[in-house]
Amino acid sequence: MTKNSNAAKPHATLQPAGDLSEDRWALFLSQTAKISWPELAPLFARGQVVHVADGLDLIAAAVAVAEDDKNQVAHWMAQQQFGLLDVATAKRWAQGEPNLWAVVVNPWVLVQQRGADESELNR
């Protein structure tokens, strides 16, 4: 991942709750960076890439995963805003130059395409 200090900031609209969440929020915000498809492809091949819809806050998703917030993650999955990256989307990303942002929540890499159509998650 290419660390980015002053480029476009990731969506950060939700507020963390509690000290531990604030610490995680700050950590994930500082570790969020642009990523290219060639960097992401090996992780996709291992089934570690989670697609986060453009309208969802990437940092909030990372905190929810780190805190094992099953209810929130299940809600996002039901809304098709969060899930393993599908093959069709991976092919589109490989063929183009998508604006991808990522954050690692071990063992997952949460990835969001900025400016993408929300319906792209499950095409």
C-alpha cells in the first residue's frame, strides 16, 4: 500500500464511541492509504479482500470488524455494503485504474473504490 499523508482523506463521518474505539479510529485513519490493483491482487487470490461500498465509512467498517461488532457487520452485509470482493468486481478493477483505498484489519484488507456506483458491490 502506498502511504499517503496529504491526499484525499478517507470518509470519516461517524464518530467513535469510547476510548478504545477512539484509539482504533485514530489508528485505522492513520493507516488508511491508496492501493493499486497489482498490490491487492495477491490478497484477493488468498480471499482476504473485503469490499466496502463507497457510501459506507471505511474507518467505521474497520473499527466494527476490529471490535467484532457482528450486528453492524451483518447489517452492512444485508444491505450489500460490505462483503468479500467478488470476481466480477476484481476483473473490472484489474482492467482499469480504480481509485482504491484500503486499511488492514488482520487478516482482512478492507478496500473501497471512491467514486464508484454503490450497485457495483454485487454485480
